[in-house]
Amino acid sequence: MDIKIKLGYKCSHIELPVAFIDNYMADCLPVYPLIYIWSFRRVLDGETATLQDISERFRITEGDVIKAWRHWEKERLVSISSEKEGMEIIFLPMPAPVAAIAFPMPDVASDTAPTAKQGFDTALKLGILVNDDVVPQASPANNDATPKAQGNAMASPRPQYTSQELACYREDSRDVERLFSRAEKTLGKLLTYNDMNVIFGFYDWLRLPIEVIEYLLTYCEENEHRNLRYIEKCAMDWADHNINDLEDALTYVQNFNRDYREILHHMGQSGGYPTPAQRKYMNKWLHEWTFSIAIITEACTRCVEQIAKPNFKYVDKILAEWHKKGVKTIEDITAADEEFVLELKKNTIRTAAKPKPNRFVNFNQRENDYERYEKMERAYLEQKYKV
């Protein structure tokens, strides 16, 4: 896709404000500032650039180039408009003034202070020219500038990389080469083009660190899960839970194995990964209602005993009733059971005292006066036998 890059304000040289270094360069991927400065230089020379030009220059995918421009758009340093042929990028000035930086400035009174011409030449060697005017200041840095699939890994589809892009990354990055080698060990085979697409997506799309992906592969291998679709599902789950380093991964796995696995075991699932719906139920029980594992597994056991099969919805109804009654311990469950039995007996007695209508008793019952019948019978006998 072609892109047009223009300058949105008058400038005859490249400015590098201190604010740009302090507030922008440290809070994004290292290649983003390089793309910004290099493209700016091209604009000043009246040249144009395409996604392919920038991609080949910095040995990254075209998708990463677009992410870089979207990042600078979010920081309000460029504006982007879509066109039929591609996209137009316009550089914008920074809103507030600070002093520019191009090279260390010596003491003005020093005899070694360079002349304007010497300063110009020194800066030119650095590729940056000094501007005597006030330089616009950058807005505060955005701590969330680094793109990452957080909260919902499926918010955007996994990108497709060309074989040339994957080969380029594998050749130029020892980390990517090590990642592919580790994946081959886990899967027990040489990686296909599709395999590399999926695995590289963990790093590029989900933004999981290399050491986290390596631990993920080790974790899946140790648990006999060598299916790549299963591994990708785990990677997306880790990205959704913002696993940013090895310590986060170890903690998450430990909690998962201790809590989730125990619940799944009592629900008759000794292996496999919980579905999103199952995780939603378990997170509610564990974190929202703060039930202990003992109480949750007791509900699972009762579910199997009562309906002869595990059912998360049925367990949720049991736990919802206990949550309503304020159950916190096994003893509270026993007290709730006793209360339930007592209430059941009362309802049974009331039901027995007043039989339910049926085809035998669904009419108004007769009310017999047996004392009157006895008097009538006695009068009849007296008259008959003249007693």
C-alpha cells in the first residue's frame, strides 16, 4: 500500500527536542522513533516513501510500519487520512516550546565554544541541524504507547506474514531464531510456514516477551500438549491476562494449576484447557464470591451426585444459593443443610394437612353430622319396636 508523507508546518531542518527524547523514545518500540526521524528526513528532501521502503529499510513487516504511524498519530505528532490509493501522513508540530538539542553545548564564556559555522558542521555530522528558534514541546508520554493485545487478544485478527518477512526476522534476530528452535523441540518436528506464522504471532501480535513464550512452550510440552492450536489458545489467554514477564507467567501457571485444575478435576476434566465460559464461572466463584476451593469442590461433588453429570451451570446455582446465605466454611454448609431439611419437613406437614386436588378429591367434600344420624336412627328403632 502506498503512503504519502507531508510536512504540516514550515521547517528547513530536522529538530530533535529534549522532550522527544525524554517523553517519546523510551515509551514505545525502539524502531518507532527511527521511522519517525528517517521519514521526516525524506520529506525535507522532497522524497516520498512507501510501506515497502520503510519495511525494507528497518527490516520489519509492513504491519509494524502501520503500527508505528498509528502510535505517532495517537501521540498527536502526525495526522493520518485514508485515501483510495493508500494513506496520507502529515507531520504536526509539537504544541509547547522547549530548548532544542543537537549536541552538547559548552560554556558560552569558554574559549572552546564553537562558532555558528562549527556548530552547524558538528550537527550536520550527527544528521541533526540546530535551530535557533524555539522548538515545540512534546505532550506528556503515554505509558500505554507500546502496542499490546491486552484485555482481549482476539480484538484484532492474527496477521499473516510473508515467507520473506519470516526469513528476514529469523536471520536478523537471534531471539526469533531461538524461539523457532524451541518451538521445533516442543512440536517435535520442523516448522512449516503456517507454524512459523502462528508462533511469530505470539511475539509480534500478542506482544509476549521471548522468555514468556519459551516458558509457555515448556509448560505445554511438560503437560503433553503439543497441538499448535492448543498452544496458541494458551498464548492468547496469557496475553489477555497481561503476562509481561517470567514472574507473571510462573505465578499465573501456579494459580491455574492449583485452583483451576482442582475444580476441573472434580468436574470430570483431568486434562485440557478450560473454555472461556468455564473460566468466567471459576473466576466468579474464586474472585467475586471468594469461595474456597473446598466449598467449590463440595458443590461440584453434589452436582455429580444429584444429576449424575458435571454441569458448570448447575454448580453455579448451588454456589449462588450459598453465596446468598453467606456461606464461608464447610460448617456453614452443614448449617444451611440442616435449615433446609427443617424447612422441608414443615412444608411436608403443611402439604399433608391439606391434600392437593386430584381426580379423586377435586370436588367439594361432604360435611356429615354423625350425631344427628345417631338420633334419627334411635328414633326409628324406638318407633319400630315401640320401646
